[in-house]
Amino acid sequence: MVMSYPVPANDADRLRALRSYKILDTQLAALICGVPISLISLIDADRQWFKSRFGLDLQQTPRALAFCTHAIMQPGMFVVPDATQDERFAQNLLVTGDPYIRFYAGAPLATRDGHLLGTLCVMDRKPRTLTEAQIEALKIVGRLVIANIELRRDLQELKDALAAPDATEGPSGESAPGLDEIISRLHEVASNLQGVREGRKQSPGSGMGSRLKL
């Protein structure tokens, strides 16, 4: 039996709005850089998995094959113009076989305490380079991604704290943050998000030669 459910009169417009928000994840990165593939890649203990993906059917790969494994070894942008000419990747199964990666650029996703969780990356099946404007824009979108990730985590911590106000430990055994600390984090992340969207927020050590409105 097919169950009925209410549908808003403007549901078509609502669905278009819903789907449009995905552009902040990966489609915007691909559009900016003019490439067919873009990913939010997170590096786990022995794998990389894709929180969001555009132009690629894979959901995860072994960590040993991940370009992002190399990208998180440094705080800046990691770029491979032609993987077949790079001894680190020339024999990589993702280069010699499907999806036949040639170009890679990854903006690291750095938490507020400096941990590099993964990257917002773009890839192509042919060698290429990015312009300075494309690189800067990719960094900005990467900062939007990590700000949203941290916001979701802080909101979950706030929810947990409100549900168990007397808890002294978090879910992993560490000291649970207090409400004041969580609220302070939320204010900080919200401010960062607004700043990046207005093109005025810079990450530590970055130098934006121009401002980008998103």
C-alpha cells in the first residue's frame, strides 16, 4: 500500500532550493576550476571516504591510494599538474586505471585547532593547471566547508549538553565542553562563515590578493 503524505503547493520550488545548497559542497569547486570531478575527501585510519562527491561514482578508496593522504601532510594547497609525470602517483591504480586521474588540486580542511581532516579537492582526466584566482577561490570554498563541518559538530555538542547538563565527559571520554564554551564556538563559527561569504575572512597565514563574493 502506498502511503499518502502532504506536499506543499510550492514543492517544486522547494526541491530546487534544497538541491541548490549542494553547490557549496562540491559542484561549486568543479565549476570554479572547470574540471569534471570534485570531492570532499576525509582521511580515516585506513581509507579516504567522500562526504560529498561530484562526477565520481566511488564512495571511498584505500588511504594508500589517496592523493589526499599527501595533501594533509602540509597546510597549504597541494597540486599535481600531471600524475603520470609524478613518481609518487605514476603507478597509482587511480592513475593507471579508472578514473584515470591526471590532475589533482586539494585545499586542506583544517580545524580550528590545526588538525587537517582531509581536503576539498578537484580532479581531471587530463593534465592542467589552475589560475591564481581559481586557487584562491578553492581555498575560500574549503574554508566554508570546514566551517560548516565544525558548526554541525558544535550544534551536536550543544544538543548533547542540553540533554545531559550534568555530564562531565564527552562521548569519547574527554572532558565535555561547557555550555559557555560551546556557545562561544558557535558564535566564532557563525562569524567565520559570514566573513568567508563576504570575502573578508582570511585563514591564518593566508594572503588574499583580492576579495571574492560568494
